[in-house]
Amino acid sequence: MTDDFSFAPDFAAARAFFQARDDYQPTPVTTLKGLGGCAVLAKDETNRLGLGAFKALGAPYAVARILDAKWQAQTGEALLPEAQISPQAQAFIAAQTFVCASAGNHGIGVAAGARAAGAKARIHLADTVPESFADRLRAIGASVVRSGAIYEDSVAAATKDADQAGDILLADGTWPGYTVYPKWVMEGYCVIPEELRETFEASGQWPTHVYLQAGVGGLAAAMAHMIRLNWTEQPELIVVEPVSAACLQASHLAGKPSRGEGPESIMGRLDCKDPSIVAWSVLERCDVRYATLTEAEGIGASEQVTSLGIPTTPSGAAGFGALMQADAKLLQDASFRPLVVISERPA
């Protein structure tokens, strides 16, 4: 594999993969009222495929693509689209183990994808990840390894583990020498902006601003790419990070991938100090601007969104948190139609 910072996803294949599942339904777009005179469009990912987060679209799709690619390389036969899988293919899949580090939801996606395919998963968690996430991982068949004090420690441990064991590393971040599989994760995320495009084409009421929370940047970059690719009306795009982990903003300002330094953030799924180099490259060409949230602002956003009927976390409500900091005059402008993604439910 060679480094390739481009991103040209086969989003139709990703959509078809999920549409073939019996449990697939587009997640709803609801309207949240309670932010001054502003009605906020909210893409509610809190019940996505029963896993409670948008990441149900990323890793399960990548797992399937990886298994298909490996089986084709070995036999010349395709596993996708799924049909009657032979005993030989089933044995091949059962021998595969996927390894990743996670701050929560990516690991659940990897574990769920591996279980659905018939493979195994081993997930590395830092000490900062709540035990409730570890319990959820074990409940869907993954083995859990505690690795290091912070997320970056668990990433290093998972990378070393997969290399030594000869297993499959499926990260959601990218770095020099590792870009292909995470782009397949991002390809799965493209289902979200495609669902939104269909919704807004039907209603004719396109958002004027879209707020996208980011950790390493996979979701934000996939959304930004698809919005710029084929939305009829183009909104302003705002990428939202914790003040203490603003790695994408730091990279934008430096003109190269850079760390976002700071203490541990309560926005745990966004508390990523190093950007995905692919996500950063995509965002650089998508005309986005950046916003940051303090810890108090993140907590306030989750409380507000929860009170409006969608239980979520500071990570899940981060886009709404940035919107809460918007100028009062903008919030009262009748032409202002903001969209946020409520990306996860509480554990």
C-alpha cells in the first residue's frame, strides 16, 4: 500500500451495501427549537443500526470491503455483494481478526462488523475510556485490551499488536504508510450526506450552514467532500473541535498535519491530538472554517440537546455547541438554516 491523500469514494457502493441490510433505515432529520428564534435541523445518528452512533456506517462497511479484497486476492472470487458464502470462505473469514484502538464508537463498529461477518475483533482502549464502553464491546463479542493512559497510547499499542500478531489493523485515522483502510471507513460515512441530499432535494429547504464535529476528522471530511461534490445548494461548513484537541485547526494554520495540544477533554470521542492526514487533506480543499469548544460549552450543548429530545453527549452535541456561540443577529435571521449532526447517544 502506498500513501494517497486523495479521497474519491464509491459512495453508491456504500449506500447499496447498507440498503441490502434488513435493519437499514435512513436516520431522521428533526427540527430543534429552543435556540433563540432559530430552528435547527438535526441529523439524529443516535439510533443508527442499533449501535447508537454514526460509526455504525464506517467500520462495518470497511470490514466487509477488507474481507472481500483479501478473499479476492487469494481466490479470485468476490465476497461482495454478499451471497451464499462457501464453507471455504466462511473458514477464511473466521480466521481473520480485526484490531483497532478506540475512544468508544469506532471500536463498537469494528466489533459489530467483525461479528456480522463471522470474524473476530480485539479492541485497545486507553484508561480514559469509560468501562461502560468496554462492557458494550465485550457484549458484542470483542476482546478488550487496556493500553496506555491516553488515546494516542492505545493507537500505538493496537498498531504494534496487529503487526506482531499478523492481524488486520482497522484504524479510523490515517498516517504516513497507512491510508487505504481508513478511507473505506470514511466511504461508509458518505451514506449520511447522501441521505441528507435526498431529504433536502425533496423539501427544497437546503441548510445554509453545516456544523461538523471532528476528532481525527473522518466524518467531517467525508461530509465535506460529499457536500461539495453534489449538493445543489452549497452551505458554509464549520468544523468543530475541543479547544484542547484542535488538531485539524492547528494543521490548517500550519499548512501541514500538526498536533492539537491540550489536556484531556470531556468530549472523549473528539479528544484526538493528531489528525487523520487524509481527512486534513480533504478539508483543506473543501473551503471550511474552524470553531472550538471549551469543556463547559460542550457540556452545555449536550444538556441543551438532551432537553430538546435527543439524549446525547458533549461529543455528540459539539456541532450544536458551536452554533450556540453564533452571533445573536445571525440566529435571528429568517434565512439562517443551520444543520448539525447529533453523532452519538450516551453509553
